[in-house]
Amino acid sequence: MRVLGHCGWLASQTSSEEGRGELRRIRARGAIGLGLVVVLAVGAIGGWMFFRSSGGGDEPIVVGTTSTPTILDPGGAYDAAGAALMSNLYQSLMTYAPGQEEPVPDAAESCEFTDNQLTVYRCTLRDDLSFSNGDDVTPDDVKYSYERVLSMADRAAREAEDDTIPEDEKFAYAGPSSLLASLEAVRVDGQDVIFELNQPDATFPLIVAGSAGAIVHRDSYSAIEPETDGQVVGSGPFLLDRYRPNESAELVPNPNYRGAVETPDTPVTVRYFVQSDDGTAAEELLADAWEAGELDVNNGRMPPAVMSDLNRSDSGIRVAETTGGSIRVLAFNTDQGLPMSEAAARRAAASLIDREAISRRVQQGTVEPLYSLIPVGFTGHGTPYYDHYRGVTVDSLRTEMEEAGLELPVRFNLAYSRGVANHAEAELIQQQLEEGGLFDVEISYHDWAEFIPTIYGARGYDAYLIGWTPDFPDPATFTDTILGPGDGLATGFSDNAINELISRTHGEPDRGRAAEDFLTIHDLAAGSAPIVPIWQDKRTVISTVQISGTQNLVSHSGVWRLWELHRI
């Protein structure tokens, strides 16, 4: 859920963008430039030199976004919006500095693997940390924070198999346990926390630096269920002064924060925009608030038409743009007996998706067509879904489906949730899939609060359109997390050859040397098509000229650096 190097307030540096059209053009554009960053600033500010004011004062910087958290408990939340906000309120042992893909110590003094097999990871906790309630942060709190994630996942697994518990009373867990699949045990030795892994895992430090590694106060958080009251006891750079779900989060600087990042000097108010009761989309409400001057920073998605018409030369704004790391996918429930359990049906669906049309007609060029689950900007990016399905005809798909014993048309439901363009996107995908009479697709909209628990709990959808945001800056976040045993998108898909290759990538500390294995994994996945990539986003942050730091606000790490924002 949730890293891309930024190059500060320098005007455009080239980077890779997702290609489109012919394969040659796809690959050529993919080499143009990794990590595109464009920052535009026009107005009465001397060149590129910015001088921060001596103090932010009490007036908060107001940040608008359309990404709303589910809950604020890092052990129970696995959504990008929740991870983003929590990265300001909780500390992890490690974190990501702007422009760096390797984590640095935050709550820890140091962290390192103590063996060559990458199975023992040892961190020394700082001794000057305190929670927002005044209690010291201890190694036992760290141990507890990891163990409760696994405890909640174990509880959900047990109850899922217990026929004596009614289905609607079973514990539905949607937390980050899939990220901790390699964690066998956690031990405390004085001020040290020792993580024992069940297999080599070069990505474990990256996971420690994310929201799955956030440290909670062991006396304030249940060991077997998430806290849903919106209260936070953390040790991050901000304190949560007031939280109104789906409306706002008011953050104030934490005077007792000790760690790697810059101590904030200004309060921040995050305004969340959700679909209104009259049906007005969140993106439209965000655009209205920005136009009305209610926001200092716009870090949400506005309607594609608004984004495509954005005047980047407007003297009253700054625009920071990067190649995004978030992807949009079509995921299938592959459980036996369900409509899309047969690979032949999934391959047909993958063949019929016209990404160019979706990008052009629905998203109006604000996204890039994507032919791999690993997006541009990450090691292992390729074009397997182009390579496998280029030029495949409806007649050949029909033959393959009939030879697999499928009765045509295959009928299935396709679920989707929030997003101003998501209605049109679902309708266009329905139209594309029904071409040639191979499928009969029923599309259905679901509120976010229902959508996510159904995917991870009852698993009541045959297929669903959903976004995936990297958890950390490594191709594993698009690979083992969603294609491996962790099954991060709850498709039920499993492949022994893929799992073996994933295990091999875990043992390679040089991630560049693992590139060929990642390419092979995603080629195999494209052949089975449990998850079909559709597009990759372009990340845009807009602010008034009075705000600096937006170039460091977001990255592929999932860390939302609100502390980098300053008035100038």
C-alpha cells in the first residue's frame, strides 16, 4: 500500500512513464526517465530559493484529500489512506527519508541483519521515546505491536473454519498481516528487539519502516481486535488533536517526538472529501473546495476533466508531479466453483480489456495504461499482459473457453467502489468484457465501508476493481504481497512455481539482481491472470505559493510527510 526518489524544487528531470500503443513504443517510453518530477512555481518568489518563516504560528496548513482512512489502528488497517495518516501519528523502528529508498532508523538507534542468511533482524530501540499519553516506549511495546497483528490474523483464520460461529459474527480481519508472512517470532533482549524470520527476507527492513511496523502502546490496544474509536496513542511527529471520520483530522506538532524526521513547526488539518448524500462525488467536492480557496494543499484526486485542464502556469499555485506508484486492477475471486475460477475465463477477460480506451475516454489522459502488476519506476517492470494478449481474437478466446468446458456466456458480478470516474470505468469495462458474447457482466457499486470488508471477509464478489498502493519501495510489494501466500487482494490464487520464485527473491539482498525473477513471476501470473493491471496513476500535489515542501510530501513508501509542509 503504500517510493520514488524526488529531486527537490528543481525543474523537470526526466523519468520513466508507462508506454502505450505498440510494444516498441511501450518499451521506448518506459526508458525515458525513472521518477519523473516536475515542480512548477510561478510568482513573486526569487528563483528557486525558498525561505521558511521563523515559525508556522497557530494557523494550520489545510490539506485536502479524497483518500479516507478506515480506522486509525495500524494493526487492523491495511488501506493506503490509513497508512498515510498513521505515518504522522505513530513511529516505526525505521522510516524513509525524502529521496531515499533505503530505510533509516527512526524509533530505533540502529537495525541490521545479524546473519548472512537474512533470517535474524535486530534493532536497538532509542531510550528517549514516549507515547502521547506520557508513558515510555519500550521494547515490549514493539514486540506487542507485531504480535497483535499476527494474533488478529490467526483469530480470523480460526473463526473462518469454525462452523459453530454464524458467518455474520465471524471476525473479519483486514489488517497488514500478509506483510509479516516471514515473521516467525519476536524476542526482547534488553533494549534490543530481535525478529526471527522463517525464511530469508531481504524486504523485511522495508516492512519494518512501514505502517505494519508502527508501534502502539500495549496497554491501550487490544491483542485480538482493532481499535475503532479513532483514538491514537502513538509517538510520531504529530499528535491527533481531533478526529472526525470522513471529515477531518486535526494534527498538532508533538513536542516530545524524537526520531529521524524533522519536527513539525505548524499544525496541519486534513480535510477528507467523501461522496455526499446527494450523490456528489468526493472528487468534485474536493475540486470545489480548492476552487473556493479553502485548501492550502490539494493532495487528492479531482475529476479527470479538471486535472486535464489544470493550468500549470497559474501564478497562484505550485504543482508537483511524479510518476505515481499506485495501480488500478481487475481482481478475480479464483475459488473453486466460482465463475472466474477457470484460467481460460480470466485469460479471456484479460484479452478483452482495452487500457488505452479506459485511459483516454474515462481518465482523460490523467493515468497511463499498465501491462504489468509492477508499475514503471520499480525493478522488474515489463509488459507481460501485452506480450500474452496482443492480437488475440474473440474467436480464439471462445474456442479456448469452450475447450475448458465453460458455458458461454460466463456470468459474473463485478464490484467497484468510490471514485468519480469509477462508474464510467466500470461501465466501459463491462462493455469491453461483453464483446463477442463471452461474458455477461453485472456491475454493482458498493460503499467503501462495505466494499473492503466484503473482499477480505465474506469474499462475496466474483470480481472487483480496486486500487493497490505500494507498501514499500520494492517490486515485492506488487509480487509476493498480492501473488504469494499472503494473498493481499484476497483472490485465493496460488501457484507453486510463483511461490518458489518469490522465496528466491527474498534471499537476494541486491534487488537489481532479482529483476529477472520478478519478470518471470509476472509472466507466469499474466498466463493465469488472477489480477489484471489496468492503469498506473500520475501523482499530482497542488498548493498555494505560500506553502513549501510539497515535493517531499508523497512517495512510493506510503509515508505521508505532512511535517515537510511549511508556510513561507
